[in-house]
Amino acid sequence: MGKKKLTIALTGLNNTDNPGPGVPVIRGIRESEYFDPRIVGLAYESLEPGIYMHEVVDKTYRVPYPSEGSDVLVNRVLEINKLENIDVLIPNFDAELIAFMKAEKQLKEAGISTFLPEMKQFAEREKSDLPEFGEKYNIKVPFSKTVTSIKDFEELGSEFEYPVVIKGKFYDAYIAHNRDQAVGFFAKVSAKWGLPVIVQEYIIGTEVNVVALGDGRGNTIGAVPMRKLYITDKGKGWAGVSLDDRKMLDLASRIIGETKWKGGMEIELIRSEKNELFLIEINPRLPAWVYLAVGAGQNMPEALVRLALGENVKPFEKYEVGKMFIRYSYDMITDMSEFEKLSMNGEL
């Protein structure tokens, strides 16, 4: 039987030192045994490397930032759909998800399938609500507080001991070792991502993560745990290895089972010196290291597309332990004319 032809649109083509998940998600889809995909890239910036990787992305369109308004972004995607007949849309950034979740019905009417979390699921795992999430689902979470001004921050005073972690609403986390550093990071994060800013207790331990996929009915379609082997100054895992860790897998399937999570997720954890797992974040989409799961035997991007199309997807039963990913930088040569074409015409 021949492969099914599909047009799949994705964001997250910024494959830089703070990579988006777009390129690794596309790589998984391109390795599909079910689909013959045409990949349409949706780019926020003209210098996102994925745009110029023509063996990865077939066609790219510029799209407006979600901050310009949900309607503006969704309308641009609907315009692109008239030219491309998009079958499945996979947004890969937290900041754009709300726009696409709200427009799910509108997109479906235009023939575009998505597979995104429900609004309630998305909201309850927000960084600012993580303590309540931990309490509700009986998961250990570091002590944290949400602050909306420097004054709030000053008033925390005795509640925290340094170091503390200062986190943005969507992205960025910095470890502050004293008050001056904390105030500086507060200003930096709030200027970039807006308020509130989260102040979180710093747990000493090892960073471990799980990439997982839920079917929206409480079933875990896939889950692969990994330990970061190399972390950049931006806190990104630049190398990692898949683990045989029942405790992490049980936690992932419990979170998916109890929240009935729909779509991809990344569960960020710290394993403390006492071997306890602390939940530090849930990212509501597949992470930039998802290709490790593909390499270990669980092609979650492919499964996500199949779920979006309403297909019956059986859970993955196993994955290979000890598979490593190592990121690398690569100088890609392209023509200035391509950059100009995208900048002028909004498509390439």
C-alpha cells in the first residue's frame, strides 16, 4: 500500500542554541512509514535556520507573532491554507498554543486538523500554578511563588533561601545566588515575557526529562525518559541519553492518565540527592530533543499526526535504553536572495 500524501504545517524552525522543536518533529514525520509529507514551515523570523533547510522544509511562509493578536495569526494561517490545503497543523511554541487551541473549531472547518491540549489542561500546568498542580495530583513540586512587581519580590524576604530560580511565564530560567542577581533576572525575564515572574526553590540534583504523548483519553501512547549529559548556559540539553527508569515512566503515565492529556508534552524533573523526583515544569508540546525518542524507537511526531487525523494509534511498547543525542552546529550556506525573498514576499 502506498504512503498517504499529506500537507503538514509546523512552527518552531529556529534551530539555534535555543532550538525550537520544529526541525526534529519534521525529521520524525519524514521518517514515517505511513505518510509522504509535504512540509510547510511557518516562520516568525527571517533567520530561522529551518527555512533554508530545503531537504527538511518544502515551502515557508512568514507569520505574525502571537503578541500581534490571536486573530491575526490564525487568519494568516487560514490565508496560507487557501494556497496549501493544510491537513495537519503542529504548533511548537508555548506562546502560540492558546491562539490555536481557541481556533481549533475554526481550523477544523477549514480542513486543518490539530491535536492540542484542552484549555483546562493547558492552564492547570502553567508554571505559576505548579504548586496547586502538585497538590492536586500528589506530585512533589519545589516551593514557588508568583510575583508581579519588585515590591512583591522584596516582600518574599524570609520565604526563600538563596540560590533561587527566576522563571519567565513562557520561557527562560536563571539561577540567582543573591538578591542583586535575582532583581536583575526579574527585570530581564519580565521585560521579555511579561508578568508574572515565578520564583522557585532551587533543588540540588540531576536534571531528568520525559517526552510523552497522550491520546486525550488518559492513555500514554509513548514516553521516553532521558538524562541531560551536557547543558548550555541557556539551560538547554545539548546532549542526553535515554534511561531505563520505571519511576519516571510511572509518573508520566500517571500525569497523562489523571489529566487525560491530549498531545505531546515534556515533563521536566530534578532527581534530588535523596533520589526523590521533583516536578519543575510541564511543557505542553513535544520538546526540541524529541528526535531522541524517534532514534530510540518511538516516533512520536508520526503518532501525533496520526492522532490528529483521528486514526487509532497503539501505544509504543518499548524503546532502546542508552541511545544518545548530541547536538552540533553546522554552517549552512544559502543565498542572500532567498533571505530577501522571504523578507519582501513573506514566503519562500
